[in-house]
Amino acid sequence: MLEITKKTAVITGGASGIGLALARYWTENGGNVVLGDIDLKALDYAASTLKPNVATVLCDVTKEEDCAILADTAIEKFGEINLVAPFAGIIMDSMMVSPDKETGKVTRKMSLTQFQKVIDINLTGVFLTARECLERMINNNCKGLICFISSTGSLGTAGQINYSSTKAAMSVMPKVITAELFRRGFSDKIRCSAIAPGYVGTEMVKNMNEKALSRILSDVPIGRLIEPEEVVSLIGEMYKNEAIAGDVFFIHGGLRLGSGG
Ligand SMILES: NC(=O)c1ccc[n+]([C@@H]2O[C@H](COP(=O)([O-])OP(=O)(O)OC[C@H]3O[C@@H](n4cnc5c(N)ncnc54)[C@H](O)[C@@H]3O)[C@@H](O)[C@H]2O)c1
């Protein structure tokens, strides 16, 4: 079992939501965190609440250089990287095509920008963050876990062809990376897995209109949103327990089981 004390987590999207909850969990357990985010104000606020073992990097995960600086910061400040949590993510929902109710002809489409932006942040950004951190983990002889964040959306959600596609990718990446690390002889030190939450009570979800939220909750057997702390507790277990490697762990309160979702 791995310890968190004095170990270092690199978290993107770390200024809010699940990323921030993970940073809180990690520092409360004696670890160091490096937070990357594009929201400078939120990043500064997050750091002020997490002192003292925190470094922040203004980082756009779609930029290769920003991701390199993020990973370098962890090595320079704390000497190693033990948990990589590339959690920066967005949604830009829309049906792929929307026909007009009267004429039956398509009047609106998901734009290329809507599709591409979600791919750039949720997929390419995750690839860049993980690649830069993994390079430094190997070069600095670090032990730990790369933990991607998928979603129940990876199973396919109407109105989210962009988001669902990126989250399906998060489910396969741990298998690819685990196999690659195994071939290269690093899989006993560096593991890779993913977590796939259902609806988590972060600002993104809480800000939904009441009708949409109650429709969602009617499909959740436990009858409520998942708390960010519940997601983070599972990540902690995945980090500590070295038998866990290469797979995706769902945490959704029973969503879709017996529902039409
Ligand atoms: N909230 C949920 O119900 C839920 C469920 C399943 C998976 N997830 C996933 O968890 C992750 C975090 O979600 P959350 O609910 O905490 O959202 P959130 O909106 O609270 O946090 C996302 C963070 O990412 C940052 N970000 C956005 N674009 C960025 C970029 N280009 N570079 C760096 N940072 C950027 C934002 O500034 C924000 O701080 C996402 O990947 C999301 O898809 C969330």
C-alpha cells in the first residue's frame, strides 16, 4: 500500500470541483499538490485555502508547453510526481443535428467549434498532461498512479457526442498505458486507472435548472448527487492499493440500473 504523506499530486482543473476536492484530500493527508488551471482567480483562491504544500501553475492543458511547465514545477518544487489527475474538462452540449418540429428539416447542428473544443481540452489536454508527467515520473524514478476521469457519459449520452467520445477515450487509455508500461518494465512502479463518476454535486451540475436536475435524480437509485468527497475517497484507495491497475471504476449511485437512462 502506498502512503500519501510527502507524496506529490499534479491536478489539472484543480481550481474547482472534483480537482479541488482531491487537492484538499491530498493535502489533509500530508501530501503536496501542484494545481494547474486556466482560471487564475480560482487558482489563487484554491491555493489560499490549501496552504502550505501547494504550488499553482496557470496552465491551459491544450498547450504542450504549459503541460511541460506544470510537470517541471512538480519536480522542481517537490522532487517527484506520485499522482497525476488530469481532470480539466468542459461540456458543450448539443444534439448533433436538430430538425425543426414543423418541417422535419434540420435547422441546427453541433458546430465544429463545439465538437473540437471539448476534444481539445478533455482528450488532447489529458494526453499532454499525462505524457509530460509520465516522462518525468520515469526519469525521476517515481512510484504512483495516473488516474484519468471518465464518466457514465462514456456509455453514451444524447446531446453529448463530443463529451461522451472523450470520456469513452478515458476508459481505454488506462489499458493502453498499462500495457505500454508493462512492455517497458515500469508497470510495477507506475500504474494507470480511471474513475467514472455519475452526477457529482459540483457547481457545473448544481447550476443546472431545477427541472433538469430533478429529472436526473429520478434515475439515481441513491436519490441524490454524488459528493466530490466520495469520488476523491475512491481515488485515494486506487492510489494506495497497488493491486489496482489498468481498469475503470464507476461511482454513480446506481445510475441507469433499472432506469431508462
Ligand atoms: N461533475 C460531474 O458530474 C462529473 C461527472 C463525471 C466526470 N466529471 C469530470 O470531472 C472533471 C472535473 O469536473 P468538475 O465537475 O469538477 O468541473 P468544474 O467545472 O468544477 O472544474 C473543471 C476545471 O477545469 C478548468 N479548465 C477548463 N478548461 C481548462 C483548460 N483548457 N486548461 C486547464 N484547466 C481548464 C476549469 O477552469 C475548472 O476549474 C471533468 O473532466 C469532468 O468531465 C464530472
